[in-house]
Amino acid sequence: MAGTGTAGTGPGEIAQDGSAVEFYAALPPDIASAALVHTAIRAGTPILELGAGAGRVTRPLLDFGHPVTAVDDSAAMLARIEGARTVCSPIQDLDLPDRFGCVLLMSYLVNYGDREALLAACGRHVRPDGVVVVQRETPRWHDEAAPREWARDGVQYRMTDVERPAPGLVAATIEYRMGERHWTHSFTSRRLGDDELPAVLEAAGLRLDRFLDDDRGWFTARPL
């Protein structure tokens, strides 16, 4: 799930996109995100989870009754996942024979990675009657991104070195602290505004369906 301008530091293995395996494996399951996806699809719908990481969303999706195929380019991340089929591959290179009722692309990969290639992979793998669920950094986040600190689930977060190297781009570093352990992850995020969505999705053979949350950070798309 590699993106552009990414790097990471800290204890344990660091994945190609800069994500720390030990950090993500130590986080609690992301039940809220899984529940949002669950409400957008039919019960028991098979899910292709692109950029699954260490399975923070995979486990709750399985608990909701969805068979999951978890894809990531980090074998160390996938080794932390239990109960799902796993495929170690860059998303942009993925070409499975299967088609899925739901293809999930979250963790802001549509902002951090090769957007066109990632959405093309979604379009290749969704059934004609299926749905693609995408999480993006909101346009408001891009407009207002600035250094800040916050805490969640026992983790101290700090975003630093916020820069705008070009129009529509935000580069920053996020620091994570869990007790005595400390990691950093530097990334570049590419803005994806509402006005861009129709054309961006059409290039991948998709059309915008609806937004799933009030902040418009989650949306669904369907095949043309």
C-alpha cells in the first residue's frame, strides 16, 4: 500500500509505505469504521479489503459476518491477521480472478497513494452489482491542516512539519507514542475535492453513489 513521499521510523518492522507494523498491531480494532462499511452493504457480502494492514478493520468485518480477502504489500502486516484470506501484493498490481460485492479502500490511500492505479484496482475487482467504499481526507482537512496534538485509545499523536509543497498537496509527519515506544510516519496527501470526484471515478469505470458520513470523508461508488 505504498504511497508517495512516505517514510517511517521506530521499533519493529516498517512497511514500504512507512507504517510501523508493531504500532498498528497494537491498536484496538476499528469497530466504528467496520460498522460504517457494514451499514453500506448487504449482510454477508464478501469484501476485498485493499491495504488491510494488520487487520484493525478486518477482524470487526469478520465479526459482522463478512468474508474478507485482505490485501497488503507487507507480509509482516498480513501475518497479524487471523480468519481472513490474505494476499500479499501491491494494490495497483492486483488482478484476482474473483469479483466482490464490496471493495474497500480506506486509510486515506486515495490521498496518499497512486490514486488512479488504486481506483482502477477497485474497478477491476468489484462485481457489476457491487459497491466500492472509499475513505478520503476531506477537503476541509487539506485546507486547515496544521501542527497539532491529540490523544486516542491510549496513544499520543503529534502532527508536525506541515508543509504545502504544491497546490493540492500537504506534506507532514505524524508522531505516535505508546508508553515508552515512539514512531514517526511522514507522508504526502493529495487533495481530492468533491468537484473532482466524478471525473476521477469515471476514469476507473465508477460513478459516485453517496456519502456515508456528515463530514463526507466516506463515500461509495458503483460500476458504470
